[in-house]
Amino acid sequence: QVLLVESGGGLVQAGGSVRLSCVPSGRTFSSNAMGWFRQAPGKEREFVAAIGWDGGSTRYADSVKGRATISRDNAKKTVYLQMNSLKPEDTAVYYCAAGKLFSAGSTRDSEYGYWGKGTQVTVSS
């Protein structure tokens, strides 16, 4: 069974930072685009950031641009999402997802075939 396992969430004060990690289990996604999405209570899942299969391209939602950095370390088989200057509206469950082979990354969740179970990030004001 292929899983993506997220970690690094928790309770953070507004203005603080969090670094989320995503590690696959069952296979490697070193040639796949990877993405982060989030879902707040009562809201639809939304795109946060994506990184291309070779790390050469990144994309960000306007809501996190300038505050988020997505990166990958294929040697460690890990994808990261660094979020700074956190706001209460960043509170959500954050999901890691694996996308298409040799892709630059997409903002559409339909382009991702594997998903983790998510990690909760709660930002207190």
C-alpha cells in the first residue's frame, strides 16, 4: 500500500513558523511532481504549493506566496513545506500529494494520484 506520511504540524502562534515534511512509504516519488494542499473546517481543499519532479519549478497559492517555500530532497525521499509569518487563516489540515511523472507540478488536485492523511496546523491569534 502506497502512503504519503506528513509530519510537523501542531499548534503555532500567529507570526510563527512551521516546517512540514512528507515521506512516502511503499514506493518512491523521486520522478513525480509533489504538492501540498490544505483544508480548513467547513471549506474545500485548496492548493498551497507544488514542486516539479526535478525541483526546478515551484508554484504557490497567492495566499501563501512570500511566506511559503516548498522543497524536496530526493536523496531523503522527503518533500518539505516551510511556512512563515503564519496567520490564523492558515489553520487547516495540510495534505501532501504525489502528482504526475516528470511534471512541473500542478495547482489542480485532480492531477495528483496519491495523498497522505494530513497533518493539522493550528495557528492561534
